Amino acid sequence: MTQVDGRPATDAGDGETRKERIDRELMELLNELRVALPGVQFLFAFLLIVPFQQVTQGADEFQRDVYYVALLSAAITTALLIAPAAQHRVLFRQKEKEALLHRANRSAFAGLVVLALAISSAVLLVVDVLFSRTQAWVTAGAVAALLLWWWVLVPFWQRAHSDQPPDD
């Protein structure tokens, strides 16, 4: 391994040690989650107050089922996106950062997938209540497709066509 300023460099040649890279990547991930969480919390809070509104008294079985999926998805998303920070706190100074980084990355990705379900379900519910079931399915499907495209397919396509080898 080459040395940079007397320290072992990573394969990328950027002068970071493996420990420094893991520390930086974990901080980057936690900062990204800090950006996503307020939106998730807002959606979850909205879904928590919906049953206490008068408009829900006339909800049919389909709308209650969609509400249940949206609420449960928002709760699971919240748990998945908060998990890395919670685990980081519990594992403080346990020298487990690399394993934590890998778990946190999986948790964040799963959280985003479930968030797409929560957002799509919430759109399905609102459009169904305000407009029509057909319009609701079309709109929710379009939102789900857009989220799938930008959040999953584009990054995986970029990864597959990148000239950079993946970091381990």
C-alpha cells in the first residue's frame, strides 16, 4: 500500500486511511438522513392526525386499507431512517463503525424504498378522497414510478455504467 504523508492511502489515492474514509462515509450518511427525516416526520405526523378529522368518518374500506398501508409505511420508514443514528449512539466507541456503516446503508436504502410506498399510498388516499379512484391509481402509480426511477433505477444504472470500481 502506498503512503501519503506517512499514512497508508486508500485505493482511490485521495490520502485517506481506511478509518478516515469509514468515518467520513458514516458522517455523510448520517447527514443525508438528517435531510430526509423532517419530510418523513411531517408525513407521519399528517397521517397520525388524519383519523381525527371529520372527513374520515365517510371513508370506505378501500380508503381505510390505503390509509393503513400509508401509516404503517411511514412508521417503518421513520424507524429505518432513525436506526443508523440510534445504532451509532448505542455502539459509541465500540470500534464497530465499518459494520455499522454497512448496516446503516442498508437501513437507509430500505427506508427510502418504504418511504416511496408511504408517499405513493398517501397520494393514492388523498386523490381518491378528493377526485376519483381511477385518477388516484394513475396519480399514485406515476408518483411511484417517478420515485422508483430517480431513487433506485438511475443510481443503479449509474453504478453499472461507472468506470470507478466499487469501494469496499
